[in-house]
Amino acid sequence: MAETPNLIRPVCLGAVALAGNLVLAPMHEHTHLVLRRLARRCGAALAHTEMVTPEDLLAGPSEEELRKHPPPGHDPASGEMPAGTLSYKARNILASMAGDRPLAVQLLPREPGSLAQAVTLLASRGAADLVDLNFACPSERVVKCGRGGAMLRRPATALRLVEAAVGASRLPVTLKMRIGFTDTASARARALDIAREAAAVGIAGLTLHARTVGQGYSGKAAWPEIARWAEALAPLPLFGSGDLRSPEAVVAMLRETRAAGASIARGALGSPWIFRQVIELATTGRYEPVTLRERRNTILEEFDGLAQQYGETVAVRFMRLFGKYYAHGLPKASAIRAAFQEARTAAALRETVERWFGEGQ
Ligand SMILES: Cc1cc2nc3c(=O)[nH]c(=O)nc-3n(C[C@H](O)[C@H](O)[C@H](O)COP(=O)(O)O)c2cc1C
């Protein structure tokens, strides 16, 4: 492959200067602090939290949560707790640490009032460098309650949301969109119109998942739409998303579309080194395959990070899912997936890791 060094370059999203243009995409129940940390170490220039509704961010802990997951400073006798205490869910989504920057918190709004309050909360806590609005989620539950991809059918509401977010603080606001609600010329034109108007309101960037809402995650991502939107919205930085499952795919998308950057989702699950490999491939024409040792160490690091944040029991539950991703591309992948699925304890999980990824494999 020919050298194409300028595919990897810095990007500015409003006042936030990214050192590069490879981004860890938002992924529900996946983009935990530890995955963000791993992705950044491998070269992700920006990472997103998973989506959260403004209402969930603002709600505070429920009675049940106070019993199960008492927040710091909560006095069980009086029920008192510090003003602004977040729910368990919100605390985990916003959990961060030194080095976990720049961080984009993704909101899944429905109406401008709560959105503006949530953006104000993020700004006043210093919890985000960017606010990303999700106008893309295809989940039936989400769309039915008028959020996510539903916005592509409601341009007026979508624009009111953008105005509310942009006006609420100095945090730059970005959008996550799809190419249309359905695959018709008018649905596609409406989606691009929303993006154009949002750019006029002052968004700092946009990520385009090159599928329609109706497609969900099936079918092929339409990269030519990324090229079309990037040109139509220039100079707004546009990040391409969809089918970026290998270093070759990311480099091909960047080359074919001239997008400002790439938003990597499933390609980073069980392979945070994809960021490093994309940079190597784009700058030298080749990349080093990952070693089994790095896979082993990374799985254990992901498990330990999750255990630190959520406790060991919950971490095991997460790793039964996440561990499977690390089998990708290995000859015994299906046996490895089954072994992770069966692990019920931290000891069993560690044993699975050593058995399949340890010395002697
Ligand atoms: C498990 C999972 C969860 C996701 N959650 C979100 C989310 O919270 N917000 C969002 O904007 N996109 C979400 N996405 C979509 C991804 O960010 C990305 O746009 C999509 O997966 C296409 O990229 P890919 O084909 O390279 O995976 C999710 C995708 C997956 C696979």
C-alpha cells in the first residue's frame, strides 16, 4: 500500500484541538473508562462515553440505588447527601481520571430544557471537553420515545436541541447522525439539511454513521455518503463511521472520503491496538500484528479496570461479553468465546485468559 502520511492529522473541534483524527466512538455499555484508557494509549485522539439521556444525568440516585450503591457522602440515617449527587448510572458514565481527555460525553436528548440543564451540569463539573448529541441511535425503544434516530424525522425539534446545547455553555457541541431515516432521496436530503442548519447554529463537528436508521447495523455502510457530506459541510470537520473493523478499512475510508477523521466502534472492541495499527499503516504502509502476550495483558487490564470501577462480580459479567471480542482472528475463536461465556468467577475468568492467551499457546 502506498504511503499516505497526511491521512493522520490533527483536527480542531471548536476550541478543542485533537492531536490526531482517530476517535473511539460512543458505544452503549462498552465505552467504559478502561476501554477509553486502552484506546488512548494506542493512539485514539478523542474518546466518547456511551450515550446517556439528559434526564438520567440529572435524576440523582433512586431510593433503591441509595441502598445498593450508596454514593460518597450519603448518610443512611438522615438520607442526606451532597447537593448534585448523581445516580449510580451517571456516576459510572462520567467516571474519569487523569489522562482520560479530551472526553466527549454523548447525550441522547428529547427536549431542549433538560438538554440545556444537562450541558450546564457537564460544564460546571468540568466533566466533559465536548458534548455530542445522538441523532443516530436506531434502537426501536429509543426511536419510539422520540430520541436518537427519531430526530432525523423531526428537523425542527432537532434544530431546537442543537440551539439549546450550543447556547447552554462554552463546551463545543458535536452531532452524531445517520445518512437518513429511511433509504429515500427525501429522507437523505432532510438529514443533510439538518446537518447544514446545525452547522449554521454553530456545532463544532459531526460524525456520520453511513447507514440509515432503518438499516440498524446491517448492510454495508455507504462511504460515498461520507464523502458527499464532508464536501457539502466543509469546513465543518466530519468523522466517518461504519464498517471500520480493520486498519485497512479505516485507511481506505479516510482515503476514499477525505473525511477529517474516523470514528472507530466495533473495530476497537477486543482490539484497542487498532488505533496504533491504523497510524502505522497510514504512515508506513504496513503494521505489526498484535502478539498473544499483548492480547493477554490487555484482557487482564480491561478486567482489572472494570473490577476497580464496578466490583469484581459485575466485572466478570462484563468480561463474559468483552473477553469474546479478543478471540477475533484467532484459530480457536469459537472455543475461546465459549470459554468466556462459561466463566462465572474472577478465578475462572483469569484461568480462561491464561489457558487461551498465556505462555505456551
Ligand atoms: C455495542 C454498540 C453500542 C453502540 N452505542 C452507541 C451509542 O451509545 N451512541 C452512538 O452514537 N452510537 C453507538 N453505536 C454506534 C457506533 O458508534 C458506530 O457508529 C457503529 O457501530 C458503526 O461503526 P462500525 O460499523 O465500525 O462498528 C454503538 C455500536 C455498537 C456496536
